[in-house]
Amino acid sequence: MKQLRSFRLRIALLSAALAGTTLVGFGGVSWWQIYNAKISRLDAELLNQLMRASRSPDRERGRNFSPPPPEPPSFGLRTNNKIPTALLILDPQNKTIFQSESLLTEGELQSRLIQHLQLTPTAPFPPREPFNSNPVTELPPRPVAPKFVTIQTTKASWRIGAAKFPNSQVAIAVNQQTVNQEMATIQNIFLVSIPVALFMVAVGAWLISGGALRPIDQLTTVIQQVTVKGLDQRIPIGTTDVEFVELIQVFNQMLERLERSFTQASRFSADAAHELKTPLTILQGELERTLQQVDSGSEVQQRLSNLLDEVRRLSGIMRKLLLLSLADAGQMSLYLVELDMSELLMEMVEDVELLAPGLSVQTDIPAGLKVKGDRDLLMQVLQNLLSNAIKYNLADGWIMIYAQKRANNLYITVANASKEIHHSDRTRLFDRFYRGDPARTRQVEGIGLGLSLAREIARAHHGDLTLNSLSNEAQTAFTLTLPIQ
């Protein structure tokens, strides 16, 4: 089965994909920038706390130092709760000068703080110089930049700032729970807003593409209405986008050429049928009169009889062509009366039994099936179906006629035993002048107009005539559908 594709759907999906890629990239970069900004503020506050913690040991040098734990700073975070912090101060010989109480319960954190202090190189003290009345001023050693890292313990995530000063080593750890919570909140906002934005983009692209493709919808609507009665339709160009003007102009020109060609062909068929009607009628009358004057059983009578049969055959073709031309022009006139299709079908069954006594005829026709229609035309349809069922039947075959009423329609099915109908023939059975391979010779009477005319008559009654899809190599079935008023 051929896969269906929607240009409008592809526009919506591609727009959503492009917008989604942009939004996801923007969201990821924004999230990373916000995170880096928060960490930078946190590092700046850590540096400030490192400098404050290093000053007291300088002043209290040589004394027992037991400073109180520093007041937990805000670290630039929007929170009303105190942020868990840990402080560790060592002397140059790695002896503990001060440690906060949180380190007593966080042994892993304490070892990590010491590890980062050891990884930070110590700034060397300047060598002691002998006293000189004219000392040469030397530049102090360059301070070592503090180190900031993020570590993960079994309990929490910490941001560590560590630095070595000439007389002390200081490390401060700040719990990143608040930062992580804020970033999780931002992430959740992105996870909710991006799909909503994508949905809005897809809907907007769908609506915009629908408006852009409206001229195509107009073309489709007009094409669907291109029937015998709709060839005079044209698509207005006044409010059409410039990109579709040329397409619509070409389509309107095609409709104009099609209407002109169809009108000429229909007029030709009607005119030819009318022109042939009179001479064929005169010829038929003259042949019938001459037949009455010649000797019975003579060779002349036989020849005249053959000519009369051909003239009658031509008259039948002419009448069918005239009806088809009227149907093509939408001018087939119907003389509608109430018909009892049950009685009409039973009359046709009697004719079949007389014409084909060797065939088995089965019927299932309920009584009281009434419709409004043209009696002569509907009889012509049924006669064509039954005639085909007889002509293309098998030896010692069968014919089945059954009718049923469903909803507001009457369904009449004529089935018969037959050979297999090729698929190529099935699709062309209703073409004019088309006859399948088994019927191309004159051994089977017909010209290939009966089914085409029968379908036109059915459609003129707002019904249809179709080849039953259940027809197989053992049977052929046609179903006539008529509305019940």
C-alpha cells in the first residue's frame, strides 16, 4: 500500500523540530550560564571568607587560637535557611588550629579538605636577611591563587575553597544543596515550558501552513466537482497569493479547454445520432415494405432480412449514443412514476426462462419493493444485465436474481456462472465500446455500450451500478442500487 504523506504535517513537524532544537540548545546554554554564575558568586563569597579566616591566626600568632565558628554567609543564594558550612584551619606544619563541628561528623569531608590543602602549593617565606642600614626593598612573594573545586560525598555535594597563607592554611566547604535545588527548579521549568512551546509552535505552523495551502484546497474542491455539470467552474484569482496565481491560471485554462472539447464531443454525438435517426428509420421502413413484396423463402428475402437486422442494430446503437450524449450533458429526461420492482423483476425472470430454458434460475425477491423511476429506462438496465448473464454464462450454468432493501436504498443483484474475468477487464467493463477478450468476436452479440448506458441510467436515478467485488472465477455479479423515496 502506498504510504500517504502530508505536506502540511511535514511543515508542522519540521517547524517543531527546528524550534525544539533551538529551544533545547538555548535552555542548555542558559542553564549552564546560570549555574556558572551561581558558582562564581559562591566562589567569590568563599574567597572573602577565606581571607577573613586567615587574618585572625596572623594576629594571634604564638597564642592558643580557638576562634568561634564563622557566621554562615548567604553566598549570594536566595534562601532563608542557614547554609551548612565547614571550616578547617591548619598551621604551616599541617596541625589543626580550628575545625568546625560539622567536620567531626563528616570524616570524609575532613579528609577531602586536607587533601585539597596539600595539593595547594605553599608560598615560601622570604629568607631572613642580616641587618643592613640600607636595606634593599624586595618584592614580596606572589600569593598563591586559591583553589575551588566541587566534590561529592556520600551525604551531600560540597563546594570547597582552599588556600595557603604564609602562616596558615584555610579550607571552607559549602553545601551545594541550595544551588542544586535552584538549578533543579530551573530545569523543571525548562522541561515544562519547552514542550508547551513546541506544541504551540507545531499548532501555529499547522494553522499557518493551512492558510498558505488554502489555494490548493480550492483547487482540490474544484477538481472534485469537475463533472459533466461542473466544467464551467473557475477559481477566482483576486485574493490569491502571487505564488499560486500561475498554477490557478493554468488550471482554469485546462478547465476551459476541457469544457470546450467535451461540449464539442457531446454535441457531435447528439448531432450524429439525430442525423442518423431519420435515414435509418426510412431505411428500416423501406426494407420492411420490400420484404412483404418478395417471395417467401427466396434468396432475396434472406438478404433483405439480414440487411434489416443490421439496420435495427444500427438503430439500437444510435439510440444508445443519443442517450449517452444526453447523460453526458446532464440532460437525460426521466419520466418518474412509482414502480413495483418486485413485479418488474418477476416479469423479467419469466422472459429469462423462455430465452434460456437450459439455465437454472434462482430468485430471492421480496414483495412490495417500490421506487420512483423511469419504467422504460430501468427495464433497459435490467434487460442488459439479464442479457449479459445469458450470453456470458457457462453451459448448464445458473442465474441468480435477488433483491433486498437496506436503509433507504434498494439493492438488486444479478449473478451468473461465468469464466474468470481478468483484472484488466474488470476495471474497463463500463468503458464505452469496450468488450473483454472472450467477447471480441461477433459470435456474442453486443457493441460494448450496454453496461456504460446502464450505469448512466442508474446514476440519473441517483443510484449506481457496480461490479460486485465478490465476483470470482466461478461467477460474475452486478448490483444495481436505487434510492427509495
